[in-house]
Amino acid sequence: MDSTVTKTQLENGMTVLLKEMHHAPVATFMVWYRVGSRNEVPGRTGVSHWVEHMMFKGTPSFPGTAMERMISREGGFWNAFTWLDYTAYYETMPSDRINLALELEADRMVNTLMEREEVEAERTVILSERAMYENQPNFLLGEELTSAAFRVHPYHHEVIGDTADLHSMTRDDLYQHYRLHYHPTNAIAVAVGDFDTADMLARLTSLYGPIQPGEPTKPIVRVEPEQPGERRVTVNGPGDTAYLTFAYRVPGAAHEDYPALSLLNAAFAGGSSLGMFGGGGSNRSSRLYKALVATELAAGAYGSLTPTIDPFLYSISAVARAGRTLAEVEAALEAELARLAAEPITEAELAKALKRARAQFIMAGESISGQAQLIGAAEAITGDYRWFETVLERLAQVKLEDIERVRAQYLQPHNRTVGWYQPMDDQPADVFSDDESAE
């Protein structure tokens, strides 16, 4: 894909990525901050997500209740999300009204108030949000499994944070985190849509150029040591369905093995070939589906590979059918992984995976907001927005021997954490939706 993105760095260190798309009179503006749950320390887990909430409480120039009305009145919408490696804010609006978004984000980069009473009110909201997640088997299993897989690196805790920290953190903790990370040097501005690049760059330079640069977020120095053997966790909780996950430690998105791992996931489990924003999923033609779902051992089975800065996890998960045990499902998954070693991915399976990748790439590019998210995420994770633009080229260069090499290197028992979620018979079967788990 030819690059149509203009990348500029302002004198204060802020990165600006601009892409014109004129098929509709709409524009999306995003500000990405290079800070997420990986930048948190014990005692302040969940602070990035909490600060995200506080950014909607307003500034002297843009009071919280007024901001929502102003965006809606102009026919736009806005939101934000926090993840392991970043926090991002966005507005999608008619292109002739997008200047409101530019002004709003510049103002709250510097002037967010964080009144103490607002912090306390939001503490109750976030604790309630966490309590809701604790009724979800996937959250409970994921939290225990990830904390077992990472003993040192801060990827070990959930984005929403630990309950103890959500009770003990203060307004000063939040404000210090905000002031430490929310400044131009640590920010990426992304605009995609119906505008003139030179004019947009001039507006952004005028609004953001005068802001003091700040210090870059410090790099993570707590490198996770090599895993010496398989780890296992069992979680008992509400619901009436059992879940199994194999989570293997794998490199981050910028590593040379990531494309081969992405295609291994696509060919074996039917998951996303792009590996963006979770990359979960399955399809009926995948080996995983045929081994677990078609045999009526599992109600669902899927693989997930998430692009991250540091090494994270490749997960293979299954939902046990009623009347089937997790031991049965695990034995079948082990057998299918053994067959994968004995009968490696074929040219036909690789071709199908690449075909899905092309289709996903086209669909991702149809939306202005989707383009902004993919460009911004690539820049935040890898330091180069072209990571997404060149993904098809890199996937096409992957050979069958590359897929077999990464399978043999990473999909080993000593390199994984196995998680079982076993329902408790005396617990209620309340399950809530998880649409905002990363917000």
C-alpha cells in the first residue's frame, strides 16, 4: 500500500499524522498518549484508565457537561479507550466542524481540573465497573492467567486495576500521572478525513505548538525473565460454563517473528491475520474448530494475538459444551497441537489465511475512524505508522518454514500458562456484556 500519510514532528516533540480521505465530508481526530497499564506501578494500578475517565470531567474553558453538548450539537461523537500500551481520545465530526475537536483536546491536554469530589464520584463508578467484570468468567480467568504468566513485567495486571489500588489511590496520584504523561512529547495527533493537509498541520501547530513539551515516558526496565516451565491456574466462580485457555509467551508486534505468528494463528485457529485489536475469532474450516467444535467438545474455540510493545501472549481458548469436562477439551487440544507438529500448516491453509488478511485490510480501510485507529495504534506500539500500511507485504513474505519455526519455538508446554475456569455450582449464573473492558 502506497503511503498517503504525512508525518510531522512539532518542535515540542508532538508527533502529527495526517491522512486525507475525501469520499465523505467527515473527519476523525485522535490524540494518543504513550501511556497505558504497562506504565503503572503497584499501588497505582488502574490509574491510566481512571485518568481517562477524569479527562471527560472538563476544564475551565470546556466544562464537562458542556463538552458533550458541544460535540453532539455539531453532529459528532467522541469517546476514549485505555489499553496496555496507550490511552487514546477521539472525535468524529463533520469536517467543517472538526476544529472544535482540535481545540478541545489541546485544552484538556493542559487544563483538566480533576476536582476532588469528581475523583471520589468516579471512584465509585470504576469500582462498580470492576465488580461487574468480576461476574464475567472471561475476565476472572484472564486476570488470574495473565498475572501468573507475568511475574515481573507490568503486563501482569488488568487495565482497570486492582481493587485495593482503586480504593487507596488519591486525587493527587491521578493528577501526578496526568501531568507526567499528558504533554506533547508523549502524544501522537492523528487526523483522517476530508481536509487539506497543509491547513490541518497549520491549525495543529498553532494550537499545540505553544504547549510545553514535557519529558518522555520512561521505558519499562522490568523485563520478564524466561519462563522455566508450564504454569497452571484454576478459577472457580459464577456461571454455568467452563473455559479453557492456553497462553503462550510470544514477542511484541515489532519483532520479526510477529507476521509468522499472526499467520499461524490465522491458519490454525482461524483468527485475524492482521492481529489488530485482539485478533480473536475462528471459522469452520480451521483445524481448531474441527477438532473442538465440530466434535461437540466445545461450543466455541478461537485464537487471539494482540499487538503489543513488549512480549505478550498468544492465546488459544475454548468454551466447553454442557456435559463435557475441561479435561476432555484440554486432551483434544493437546492432540490437535501434536498433530500440528506432525502435520505442519499447508500451502492451501496459508493461502486461505492470506486471503482473509487482504479482506480484513480492505474492510479496515473503508472507515475514516478505523483508519485513524489503525494508524495511531501502529505508531504508538511500534513507533512507525507504516507497520499497518505494510502489513500485507510482510505477511506475503512469510514462508511455510517460518510458520513451522515459530510454532516449534513458541508453542511449547514450558512456554505457556494453562487456565481453567470451573463454575461453582452454588453461584448465580449472571453474565454481563464486556463492551467497554478496555475503556
